[in-house]
Amino acid sequence: MVDTTPAPEENGAAAASTNPEEQEQFVDPWTVSGGADGKIDYNKLLEQFGCSALTDELVKRMERLTGKPVHPFLKRGIFFAHRDFAEILDCYEKGQPFYLYTGRGPSSEALHLGHLVPFMFTKYLQDAFNVPLVIQLTDDEKSLWKGLDVEEARRLARENAKDIIACGFDVTKTFIFSDFEYVGGAFYRNIVRIQRCVSMNQVRGIFGFTMDDYIGKIAFPAVQAAPAFPDTFPHIFGARKDVRCLIPCAIDQDPYFRMTRDVAPRLGHHKPSLIESRFFPALQGESGKMSASDTNSAIFVNDTPASIKNKITRYAFSGGGATLEEHRARGANLDVDVPWKYLNFFMEDDAKLEHIGKEYAAGRMMTGEVKGALTQVLSDLVARHQAARAQVTEEVVDAFMAVRPIKI
């Protein structure tokens, strides 16, 4: 049973201190705020959530088993935590089937780069393991939390599906579904089974719901949990319960799957495994999540080169010195510098990245130079994405969202 007493870090209703010197970091699926220094303490999150650090040994084992080079997100510690990832590697080594599950809550016309990160990594995992993938579009969640009209949420789900498909997923191994379209049948039966296993006290303790929340919000966690069970997809797995699931996601989604892992054995399923990432910071700094409603907090995949340059130049928080003399003397603070953090996500050349970090931290490279390098990297990335998205027609979306058999 889940502990029904809400821990402070799990209670979404808990108010953070308004005194910056006393502020505790706070992370749940909807809110991320740093501590007194504005930073996220990831070691503390591991302890609070009960996850394990992703070790070099596990990463090397994955590389050895798959024969694929390690993704930069793994080398650079961007995906840094896990639950039972070793069990997934055991499955792969033994030739036992498993599948990937990730998702997106469609609340904007286009994805921003933070949204892109889990899909880029999931594409790598699909290629490395050659396994099926299910992608949930939680249009129902955004209707409940963001107040979107149901039809608008449905429309945004299809628009976001085009950006997801543009990441290069294999249509023969990928099923994309929106909750408004797919919930029913085996999916709904699993939702109800999960809901019967979780009490109101438990869901309030995990998610911090209050008596003022819509009943739809209280019921929703089971909708996000159900795709972690293979028999939710009878067109792919039939009635099998022995197929494991690996979920790549940001660590703020962990509460959903702590609940799922508690329920799984009671319903005859394996506990889903997770591989979890750090947060992708807003341009203004890492103390909060980017917002799709604040276009200046993020780079979007439909931004123009001019817009990308303007946003980075004007809004990307710098850890460089306030004056040239100070910067030359002390160098940049890479712990808070957003352009440096973004380069860690998206610059593929390890040697060039290391050189920039060394020179910038020593004060020999200026903020303008680093922002210039980032502008080029992101402009190229977004241009490639836009070219790929232009090839995604409504018929292509229909093909990915068709309920059909997928070889496992």
C-alpha cells in the first residue's frame, strides 16, 4: 500500500515559502521551483522520490548489449535517474519483449525544445532496442488543467503529433494515440482497475489534490498509468501481461508512475521501469519550467532564425561577469548559465563543447560568443525539424494513429 500520509515534497497543495531565503524546492507534475538559490537539487530529488542514480556501469552495459554509441543525453548526465532499468537490460539480453511508453500534453500549437528532449531520447531508445513504442497525447488532461475546449485540445493533439512524428519514429513500430479518441475497451477497463486500487487519501497524498479540484483531475492519474500495462493495447500485445514497459520522461512525472508501480503487482503486471531526465531550463533560468503560454521563455520548433537569435540574445540568462573586467577575472558561472546548459543538450561535438566550457569558465570566451554558438546550433536544429515536419501530412498522422498490429 502507498503511504497515505502526504510527504511535504509530494503535496501539490503545499505552499512554498514566500521568503527567498527559506524557499524549499518544489517539484510535482505541474509545478517546478528551485530552492533558495533558484537551483534544483537533483540529489535531493532522488532521495525524495526514491529513484536510483543512473550509473556509468548501466550506461556501459546498454552500449555493450545494443552495440549503439551512448547518446549524449546519457554521457552528459541529462538522463540521470531510473527505476529498474537493469531489468529492461536483462530482458533485452535474454531476448524477452518489452516496449517504450512516453507522452505529451498538447497545450500549444508547436513544441518547444524542452518538449523535444524526451522524444529525441525515445527515438534513440527505439533505434537502439528495436522495440514497439506507444505515445500518449493527453488532450483530456489539458482540457482539465488548462481549461482548453475539448475540440481545441483534440486539434492541438494532432498538431503536436506532427512535431513528434518529425523526430523520425518508425511507423511500423510506433502507435500514437490521443485519450479523447482511444480511451475505451481494454484501455478503459484497465483505467477502472487502477482506480479501484487507489484511494482518495492516496491520490491526495501523491498529487496534492484538494476538495476544490475537478473530479476529472482526481480520476486522471489512472489514465496516464494504464498505458504502462501491455494489455491496454490488445492490437499489439493481445491479453499478455508479461511484457515489460520502459518509460522515458522528465523526473517531474515520477509521481504518476510511483502510483502505477504500486498498483501493478496487484493487477498481475510487472512494475514499469523508468529512465528520467533533468529539467530543461527556461531561457530566464532553471528555477522554473518553460511555459508554452510565454513565448519568450522558450525556443519553439516553429520559431524563425531571427526569433531564435533575438530570444537567445535578449532573454537567455548569462552566468558571465557583469563587466568585462569581472568576467576576465572570475570567468562565467556555468552552474547558472543558460546558453551553456542548452549547448549541453544540443551540441553534438563533445570536444567543441568541452573547449567552450573550459574557455568560458576561465573568462577567455565572452557571453556573446557562447550565445552566438548556441544560436547557430539551435537554428540548424530547428531548420532540420521544420523540414521534417513539412513532410508529415494528415495521412501520415492517420497512419501513426491507426489501431493496428505492431510486431513485437
